[in-house]
Amino acid sequence: MKHASRLEGQKTPRLIVVAAFDHNEDGELVQAFDPLQMQSEGTAINKARLIAGDRAGVIA
């Protein structure tokens, strides 16, 4: 019997987010705001590009 980690035809759920960071008074990176959930990778990348200039770092 073949063992499958998920049912045939089901996609693995994915969580796509954008997270941004700023420097605190000590120069350490801190979360700028709660991660934003996005509907697609493309949307996440576009959002990250929009906010990148205002933040110390962005991850999509």
C-alpha cells in the first residue's frame, strides 16, 4: 500500500505574507507592523517593492 502525505489532488496550503522591518533606537531590526497576508506571490512582491523605500528591510 502506497502512503501519501496528503490526499490525491489536494494542494498544500500556503501562507504568503509581506513583513517589514525598521531600526529601533539601538540600531536593531524590529518588526515595523504585523505581517500582511497576500493572495499571491506576485501581489506580495509588488507590495514589498512599494514599501521597500520606507523601511530598513522587507521580506515577501
